[in-house]
Amino acid sequence: MIDAARLILEVRLGSRRGTKVALRAGETICVGRAAPADVLIPDDTRLSGRHFTVGWDGVKATLTDLHPERGATLLNGEPKQGELRHGAWIRAGDTDFTVHVEAHTPPPKEDDGPFEDDDEEPTAAPPPFAEEPPKPTGSADEAEQEKAFAAERRRVRVSQMVERRMARRVRKLREQAADRALPILQATAAAGALHVVLDAARTPRILQVLREAVEEHRSLYEGIKGQALDDVAPYLVAVQADSRLLAQLVREGWGLRWGIFLEGAVSERELRRHLRRFLMVENDRGEPLYFRYYDPGALRVLWPSWARRQLAELMGPLQAYLVEGERGEVLRLTPAGDIEVPLGPVDLTGNVNVNGPG
């Protein structure tokens, strides 16, 4: 059972960048430089010992400046306190915070096309259209030309209706594949540890989901240059079996190449250090290139071609990589170079494969 939405306070800029605190309904936390503050930023000398509090009643969030006379707490750029809305920005001392409600933003609706009256299957002949009344004047050539235009419009409409149905079917199959993949990934997380590397360059929705999740996420890039690439960076996240985030990532992103899953009981710090080693490679001319190994499509294609030594190096402290297959199946990439299929595939092109991988 998934709990009610929590409020997430995240350090966005400052020495504790990436730190998150989640508040359940009825909770209040204090942020400051020293105890008894709940969230400590000890190296920010411009923070008071107890600087501000954030409260959450399950519907409304409130910021209280504990030293309002100083005007040292800014809410969305102004020295004030009061109600915190989703996405609000707080600056206190030299540290910036943001506030989000967990899983606040629903996924965007997929637009299959502009037509709503296409419930019936298209036939070989296009549906009839009302004929326009004849124009008062005009030549026979103009009438024939208008008839040809009308026929072309009918063909375009039928084509759009077919494309919309195909998009619906693909989406349905992707949802079925996600429903089958989620229990496997949850079982993997319950048996040991599961991390995810997500490719923010794939869609802005990924960063939106991460910011509205209680789990901390860290870019694999570092430094000022890394911060400049925040919108397109790969992000590492640890997820639990009962995580709302895990379920959301699979249901929204499975089949869309959002990222890869990593199986292995390893600390986030050690894993991040390991994964950063493979972000850059050199081409035949010795020029550095970004290596997007966290693209599941690329990883599953390259895996069988690598030597055991290369696989062992990439695997490091992990037990396996888990990625989506072309047909929606879960693929488990092992150190031996094998690609295991824990579950029968669903063909995302529209055909259900009941015989397993071919």
C-alpha cells in the first residue's frame, strides 16, 4: 500500500546539494546550522542555528522564518514567509532549497491525433462526407479539382485514423509489458539492492519525476560543467521494492528507453564512482566522446560483442544489468556475457510473442 503524498524539501544549491527530506502529513521540520535543528547545514555560516521551519498538513505547506526581523529567508526571491506552493524556491544563508509534493504532476496525455469519432474500424472505402453545395459559378475543371481535393482529404483522414489506432495498440502493449516487468524489478530490489540510471536527455519528464520523488538522485556528472548539463545528465537513484518511484518509472518509461536498472548490494557512493569511469571513451582518432551506456537499446546490442575482460570491468561490484528488450521483455545482462530473459516478451510493434525469444 502506497502512503499519501509527502512533501519533499530538497537542497538544490549549496554544500549539501541533492539532500532530500520527506515530510508526512502533520510533520514539521526545522532547518539550521546546529542542533536541535532537524536538517543540519553546518558549513553554511550564514545560517542561524535554527533558521526556518517547514510544516505539511497533507494539503498545505507552510514556511516559518524563525528570524523574520533579519529578512534572511527568501521565498521565491522575496523576504517573506507563509504558504509554500509546489515548486517553491527558498534561499537561506548560502543554501537554496526547493519544495515539491510527491508525484504531484501527472504524466502528459499521449496525443494520438485530432479525431475523436474513430471508434469504428476503417473500411477499404473511406467514410462518406457531406457534399458541399455547388458554387454559383465555376468551370467544369474547377469542379473536378475540388472533387479530387475532397477525395485526398478523405484518404488523409483514414490514414490518420489508422495511425491513431496503431499508437493506441502500441501503448497498450507497452503497458502490458510494464505490468510484467514491475514484479521482476520489485523482486530484485527485495532480494538485495536495485539502482536506476536515468537519462534526463531522453525527456524532460524524467527530471520532473525525480524532483517529485522522495529518493535522492545524483548526477553522474560533476563540477560546474556538470551542473550546466543537469537537464541532460544521467542520474543515479537507489529504489526499494515498495518505492512509489520504482512503480512510476516502470509504468511511464518502460519501452521508452528511459534508463537501465542495476542489480547488486553496493553503496551509492561506490557505485557512482564506478559508473563515472565509463562516461567518456575515445574514438579511433583519440578524440573524447560521451558514452551513453545507460541507453538500454545500446547496452543490449553491445553486450554480446564485448570480451569477458570488458564485461568484468563494466560490471565491477554489480551482479547484473537489467534492461528492456525490443519486445518489452526484461533482459538480464550477466558478467558471463549472457542475456537472460526472466519473462516472456511482448512485441511492442504490435504482435504478441507467446513462444519466448526467437
